[in-house]
Amino acid sequence: MSEVEEDPFMLMNADELKIYIAQLQRESANSRIKTSEGSKDLMSFIQDNTANDPLLTGIDSKTNPFIEKKDCILF
């Protein structure tokens, strides 16, 4: 005897279905662009902001608040 697959929507109660439908409505309202267009925009953004990225350019040691303080040893 073969098992009959149950429809997952039949297992949801009314409140769960309302939440699911609301999520689908939010997702359908999002504007979509082609991946090729998004990739070009992302590459342009990266190139425009590379000079200001501290992870790529580093932080000036004079203004770095996370640099370890060195003790002054006189003797």
C-alpha cells in the first residue's frame, strides 16, 4: 500500500494560514530586479565605497579606540 502525501496546508490551522498569507502578500509587494542588474549595482557600490571601508583600508593607529595601551616602564 502506498502512502498518500498530505498537503502541508491541510495540516495548518486558520491562524497559521493567515500568517502564511500575510507573509506571501509582503513578499509579493517587494520590487524585483534581475540578478545581472543587482550585480552591477552591487559592484558599483563596492567600488565607490572601498576607500572608506575600515576593514579594507585599516584604521589609523592614532584614532583606533581598540588599540592596546602600552604601559610606561621607567626602570
